[in-house]
Amino acid sequence: MNWLVRRDVLDVARGGVLMGIVNVTPDSFSDGGRFYATERAVSHAKELERQGALILDIGGESTRPGAAEVSAEEELGRVLPVVRELRSCTDAVISVDTRHAAVAAAVLEAGADVINDISGLREEGMAELCAEARCGVVAMHMQGRPETMQDAPSYEDVVREVRGYFEERYDFLLARGLEPEQICWDPGIGFGKTAEHNLALLSNMDKLQVAGRPVLLGLSRKRMLGAVLGDAEQGRAPLSTAVMTVWGHLHGAQIHRVHDVAECSRALRLIRAAEPFVR
């Protein structure tokens, strides 16, 4: 299973690929704006690469539940300097977490390899832009918008409905010129879903590989972990994310978007060492 990411083709068939999160926002739920300044963001990204991240995901808009949308101009002012600096000093795959075509166009010109879009490339011109650039794309499922998505999420069958969304997106993206190898799916853990919805998706990820495309799992430090444990602080601890990253690896996710790269890398190395001996 290959993923075309513009300058390279990643073999993700074995799984365990880590995408390190670099939030360039003043209001992230996970790090409180610690890496808002360009210099700090670049330094943090390079440290995540050293710890084992093959992909660095730069985000300039918080999409936590209840977050308000920021303008494309403001978002671009946050992420573009980071992308430019990273492209000059690393060969890592650079991803940008954006739903704005104007932002995507600028960061692709600056050397980004992947567009990670929580809206599934819905903004006008986004799909065509990514098709022309031949960049990797992550199309995520989200019910509603970040401002309201956790108000009252409801599904008759969350696994079937998320799969159906990916099937619709696949046809949409191919019709606009994308190659199948460019596409990766993200079920959107915590985006318009209850803890029960999230757990159902985590237990059925093999059913979400529409058209044989890889699945990206983004559950790092999510509220769901704290809800399951009955302890919000422990849910944000690296151990909780590492355990569920291993679960995801064993049940159909190829790529893992995480904050705590070192811990997740060690956990995946341990579990993968045992895999050749499974009978």
C-alpha cells in the first residue's frame, strides 16, 4: 500500500507510520500555545522527527470542540514561515492541517507535501489544487463544524455512515483529478462523535479502508481517552495515547497522528518486534 506524497511515495503497508503534531496556534487544547512562535515550532518539529516522526503536521487553526474559525490570512501567517523554514532544513514529509484552499496553495508552493483537511477537501478549488500538485491528501470525516460538532452527535450506524462518507469522497476526489494513491482516510475521532461512536470506529477500522487506501488515526490526547478512564488528566497522558496507538496499529490504521512521538514510537517498536512470530 503506497501513499503518494508529492516528492516521495511512502510504503505504509506495514503500518506504524508516525505523524508528529506541531500546533502553531495560541489556543490549542493540547499544548496551550507552547509552539506558537516560528522558532519554537521549527525546533519542536525537528525534535519530533528525531524521535521517530516520518511526517510533520503543521496546524495554524485550532479545531477543538467549540473553536471558532480563523481567517485564511491569519492561518497562513502562522504556518507559512514554519513550512518555509522546515523545508530548508529537513527531508521529512511536511503536512499542513488546513481546510482553506488559499492556505493550501501557499504552503504547497513553499514545499509542503500533504494537505490534511478536516473538511474532506470541500472548499471550492481545494481538490483541483491538490490534484495538480500531486500532493498527499488526508480526507477526514466530521459531523457538523468545530463550533458545534459536539453539541449532539447522532448516527444510526457510525461505522457504516463514515464508510459511506469515504466512498462519496473517493468518487468526488477522483472526478476532480486526484489519483487514488494520493488519498488517505481519517475517521475523525472526536469530531462530532461520542465516546461510544469513537470506540465503534476504533474497533472496525478495517472496514474504513475504502478503495484500499490507508487510514490515519488521530486520537492523541483526545477527551475520549479521559472519558473511558474516568480521569481527564490520565486521558491526556502519553501512556493512554501510546496504548490506543498500538490498538489502532493492530486493527487497521497505518498512520498515527500524535503529540507524544517518543512514547508512541517505542510502543510500536515493541509490538512490531513480536509480529513476525505470530502464527
